[in-house]
Amino acid sequence: MRKFTIDTNVILLDPHVITALGDNDVYISLLVVEELDSFKKGQNHLGGAAREFSRHLDSYRQKASNLGLNLVKDGVPIRDNGEGRLFILMEDPSSTMADLEKHGIEGNKTDNKIIAQVKSFNDRLRRSKQKGSKEGLVLITKDFNMRIKVDALGIVSEDYENSVVQNFDSYINNNIDHLEDADIALLHEQGTLPNDWGFPLFEHIQIYSVNDHDKEHPTVIYAWENEDGREYITVKAHPRTIYGISAKNVEQQILIHELLDEDKICVSVVGKAGCGKTLLAFAAALEMVVNRRGKDGARCYDKVVLARPVVSVGKEIGYLPGTEREKLDPFMVPFYDAFDVLHSKAGPKMKGEAGFKSLESQGMIEVQAISSIRGRSFKNCILVIDEAQNLTPHEVKTICTRVGEGTKIILCGDIYQIDTPYMDSESNGVSHTIAKLRGEPTFAYVHLTKGERSSFAELAARLL
């Protein structure tokens, strides 16, 4: 059993971190609780995470009170059937902080006070020669600089691995390749693929292949293993036009195939800027809501629900006046641009923002704020989440658990352009979703690599 203390940024990323570490002893510093206090009134995802963690912490306080335990001295069991306990850390950091200031570490910063508190605790633990004193209290933080400082001071620190998808590139790369007819025949006969593919066929996976002599009809292979052994289905991804536009490359053609597949409840699409993620997701959603309305034989949804994280690139522009819908307007511009492309040949009343709001007034489009999504239940609609790489795993879980009967959810994101602190390509909501749902028959993911916005945009995405 190990002893962990948690930095504030980890709690804001995953408010359920205590139970994630529940087989070990977890120490929550009062300095962290104080820091969370400044977040709890916020109406963004950070405020929500701070409030949720505070509720969890209070439930443990109540549990300790019912059991006659002191959270500082005794701790309280995290799980009823586990050995891990939760403690409140109240170590006095003042004497240790004085020593750290001699090395240029400022004593008025909360992060440095937490470091001093951990060092003081570990020094006392070693002097008492308690079990586990060799490693002491381990600091879990998403802050790189904090890990550097504690390492220099002989304190063990770790990243929060529960939010990190290890070797994520292996999940999204090489899922589009070349496969000849003979290879497909071998797949059905012997259950094997060419050795250079390297796909482990131990779970339900998707493999997209492009036949050299039939590039317009890529093959989608679904492979899974059940009690009767391995099974495979091969499907041709035929060229399709959705809401007036067609795929510009094989990757987009495969994405359209998955977006229109009625069996796929959740589709995640990742790719760099300009590859067509938002445009195709929005076009497919409008195709299934607007163009299929009243037609027999095709699945039709009632409306498209659009949402984007309210995260700015660079400095914030400050408070926005108006209603919630008016506040979201600046963040809906990418959808207006997409709508303009989809209606490029239409009159001015159906182009851009005007056309978008026309369908919105008819109830075919709804704009949803991420911050107010909890408690909702979306039925018979298509939920499009753009820029989903800026959502935490916890936020994506909250959104996905809103999906009701007859609803499809599409997650779009560029995992290498993240504007939220303490998240990266391996710890964001999209990466987490792909890693956890990969293998489920109702889930699909497509990795777009070719930019189609313009030759210069492609050059910028590749070189800048």
C-alpha cells in the first residue's frame, strides 16, 4: 500500500480521484481544500469539478463522524471492502518552507507550501521509521514544474495515470491501410491479416482498408471474438453525398460511412485542422435530420444538438452580455461557417448565420451549453460535440450519459491542439473515450490525416 497526496489540478481534472486511488492511503491537504474554495463558485467545468469533489469529501467527513473516527489521525476507509484510507493532511510547513526559501523557492505560493508540507510529513515519517517510510508521501500532480521541483527535493511525484491513455498513437494510427482481395479471403479462411498490420484481433475493432484497384470503394472490416471464435464482417464504404457535399478523399468517405451507420451510437473523429471533421459531422447530422424527414426506409432524427467547450484561444475577451444563447454565439461561428459552405449555392436567407438560425427557429437545430448539460436527457436527436479535445474525461462521461433512446453522439477534436491547462493528447476526453469504448460494436472512430481546407492550411498544420 502506498501513500498519496493530490494536487488541486488533478482534482479539477477528475473529481472522483479519491476512489480511483482507493486501494491506497490518500491524504488531502487543507491547502488544496482552500485552493478549491476559489473555484467552487465558477459556472464552468472547473467550478463543477470543485463542487463535486467537495461533496465527495464531505461524505467522507460524515462517514468518519458516524464511525467515531478523526480524519486527521485515524482516517476513514475509502471503500468498505478495501484497506485504503482517506486522511486530511494538516502538516505544518513553516519550518521546512524556511529551508526551501534558501534555495530560491518562494514561500508565499500555495504550490510551494504544499511541497513543504509533503516534505515535512515525509521527514517526520522517516524519523519515526514507520512502515512505508522509504518512499513516503507521493505527490500526484499534472503540473510539470511542480514535479521537477519535488524531484530535486527528493520527493516522489507522479502524473495522474488514470486520465492518461498510454501509447495513444497506437489507438488512432494505421487504422487505414491497403488490403488486397487475397488478403480479405485469407482473413475469412484463416483469421489472419498481413503481418505488417500488427492489429491484435482479440476484441471488436475496426480496420479500414483501401484496395489499390478499387480506391473509390474502401473496405471496412469489423472483427471481434466471441464464444464461437473470431468473426468478421466486411462492408464496402460506397461514395455518398450528404447534405449536398461529397467526400474529397478516402478517409472522409469512410467517416461518412460511419456517421450514417445506424448501428453506431457514438462516433469519434480526430484529425488536424482543416481535415473536415466539423463540416462532415454537421453535414451528416443535417442529412439525417432535414433531408430524411418524411422519407420511408431511413432513420430520421428530430433535431441536431450542437455544443462546444467555451474555451478561448489566447486571452479571454471578458464578460459577454445577453442571454445564455447570445453568450454562446461567438463560439458557434464555426458552425455558421460550415452552414455557409453547405449552402454555398443557396440564397442569402439560407447561408451562414441567417440560415442556421432559420433551422434553429424551426426546431431542427438546438444550441446547448456544456455547462448546463447535466440533468438533461437527449432523445431521438444527433448530438454533435465540436472541439471535444478541450473536455476532460469526466466531462465527456457526463455528456455521453445524457444520451437517451434513439440518439447518436459525434465527438470531433484535434488532440494536438488543446487549450485547456493540464491536459494533453493522452489525457483529454476524446482520447479517453476512444481508449475506453474501442471494441464496442456501437462505437466507431476515424482518424483523418489529410487536410482539405486549402494547400496553405495543410502546409501550416504540417510545419508550424
